[in-house]
Amino acid sequence: MFFVLSKTVGILLLPSNFLISLGILGLILTLTRFAFLGRKLTYASIALLAICGFSPLGNWLLYPLEQRFPAWDASQGAPDGIVVLGGSIDPELSAAHGVTVFSGAVDRVITAAVLAHRYPNARIVLSGGSANLVADDAVKEADQAAVAFESLGVPSNRLIMERRSRNTQENAAFSKALVSPKPGERWLLVTSAYHMPRSIGIFRQAGFAVEPYPVDWRTAGRADLLTFSVFLLDGLARVDAALREWIGLTAYWITGRTSAFFPAPDGR
């Protein structure tokens, strides 16, 4: 049920979907005896879309997420393993065209491949099934990611395939079951910087101790807090990505799926 709600209600609550739906509702109402309310909703949706798309709002929402965990400290020694979260590859398009089709967050795959070469003894876990509400069991992101890693020079015998997970909670639970991390082992978690707080909280709750290795930043720093977007869709994409994380943090915390509402580097 949680997964279904996240893929239905959660998606509808994203600003781009919610505000466009609000505008459509407003237009429909203008044809009824509630025309006054319809005009108000239409004007509000247009104004809010402009604010979300052109203002620094997305950067304001992303900044605390991305700054929560610092860059990984390599001076502490080599890791025993690396968990790479899915979200970089479109498995359906990849299967349809016979090549790896990246849909975003490609930094996760590239950085993990670089780490794999740097630490040749580290095990590599590719965690990603299909995040679609209705999905073909034969098409999994991890399978396509394996092809990408091999093309980047990481041999298949170093890759551990976790292809059942549909969300971050299952990433943590299924990856832990596959590798059975031992006390004292050091595992890196590679995912987007804005996704790291929720991911760390979920992995901690699952009992899988990982060290954050954030990648795929969307903001450069404090200067972006005053940067306006030139393109509406770029700003909307940042607001959507950020609010999805804040909504996810709230939902996972309320349902006990994360160790804290806003996990911190010190383990809180």
C-alpha cells in the first residue's frame, strides 16, 4: 500500500502535476456557476507555476538536503563495498533499443565505476528493479546498469545484482540481505546528494551501516539561493525533485521507515 500511495498520491502532490491539475480544474469551473472560483484557481495556478519555475525556490528546497552530508573522506582507508542506488537508467527504453539509456543522475554510475577502479577489492552492489507502479518483471534497471558498468571496465564478477527493489526502503533491505555486511566492514552508499538524507535514514533503520558518498548535485552553493531560472521547466524540475524528498522524508518518518526525520552525519 505504501508503494502504491507513493506512486499515485505522491506523484499527484508534485508541484508541476498539482498546479497544472489545479489550473485545469479552474478552467472547468469557469464553465459552471462556480466561474468566479474557477478564475481564482486558474490565476493562482499560473502564478504559482511561475514562482516555482522562475524563482530560486527549488534551490532553497534543495540546498539543505544537499548540504546535509559532506563529501566522503578517502583518508580513512579503502571501503569493503559500494552500494549504488538506481535512478540513473530507464530500463524500458534500454530494453527497447538494446543500449543503455540514461534518464538522469548518471553521476551515480560514473562515480561508482571510478570508485570500483580505485578500490579493486571492493564489492559493488547495483540496487535497482523497476520503480513503475506497473512493471514488466523481465525489465530491471540493475540489469541495464550491469551492462553500463562492464562498458566502463568493471568486470561482471565484481557486480552483485539487486534487481527486486522498487523504492529506497527495498534498496536497503534487499541489498543488506544480499551482502550480509559484517561488523567492522565499511560500505559506501552512492546516490544523489539531495536524496542522501532520506537514503541514510532508511539504511540506518534497516541496520545496514553505510557511509554517504553524495554525487549528482543540483546546486553549487549559497550563491544559487539567489539565482533565478531562465527556463520554467528547469525550475519546476528542481522544485519537484526537492519536494519529492521532503514529502518522502515526512512519509517515511511518520511510518517508521527511517531513523529520523532529517538524518544527520553524527548518526541522529
